[in-house]
Amino acid sequence: MPTPSGTAGTPDDIEGIDFALAAYREDGQWQVREIAHSLAEDVEALTTALRRFPGEVGALALVAVDEDFFLIVRVAGANVRILLSDVTAADEWEIARSAVEQLGLPYPEEDDDQVPAGDLDILGDLGLHADEMGELLDDDEAFPDEVLSDVARRLGFGEMFDEAVGLTSA
């Protein structure tokens, strides 16, 4: 089955996107595929890209931007769930603005705190509940790729995630 994929470092990459991955379970096994950065331009484009993947529990997009924030989008049928790690990113980044719009939230003010927005329990049925996600998001020292690597590990596809984004195990 053709998948929306791209290669990191290509000229058509959207500036600032560190990586965009899709994760889904097929026949009980997690699969991880790269999503072309051009499809990670906004939440609507990501949602469309995710609908192309099979998935027993829907498909996830894991997107890190500028080593600053991340976005998780989960599509299962008509249901779309979103978690943005830092609402203030909407001041600078189109993908974050589109997440804030999809969530129906007001744009952040200049002096707003860097807090997550959206569904902290987006992965609760997969074993990563809102309180645990909140703990991961509370680590101000962690980079987006590190937090998403921890998310992937807890869901059962950590090694595939790390390999896809070029992280090495400590």
C-alpha cells in the first residue's frame, strides 16, 4: 500500500519540522512510517495523511518542530484528537495555529504560559493516561524528540521511533 512518506532533508521540507511520523498497529504490530513534511503543514493535512494508514486503534501523527514543541494527532474513523505540547507555539508556527483552531481555543496572548492544549488522554486507551502524559509534559528540560521517544516506548514502538528519528539509546 502506498504511504505518504518523504525523506528528511529534502528541499520541499517545511521549515522547522524536525520530523513527522505516523504510527499505527496492523495485525497487532506497531508500524512507523515517515510522513512527508509537506503533509505536516497543518492539522487538516495531517488528518488527511493519517486516514491513508490502516490502524486497529487509529493512526497517530507524531510531529516535532524546531526542537521546541510537538504535536500528536490521532485519527480513528471520523474521530480526530489533538495534543499540542505548547499552546504559545501558535504565535510562531502554522501547524500549532491550526491545532489551536481545530481545538476551538483562543490564540495565546504574548504573556501566556507555555502549557499544553488539547487531549491529555489522547493515548489513554493504549496505556498512556492523562496523568502520565502530564508528567512527561511537565519536564521543561526534555526536548520534543525525547518526550515523543518516551511516549513511543510506553506504547510499544520505541525502538522503531528512535531508529526513524535517529536517536541513539543511552
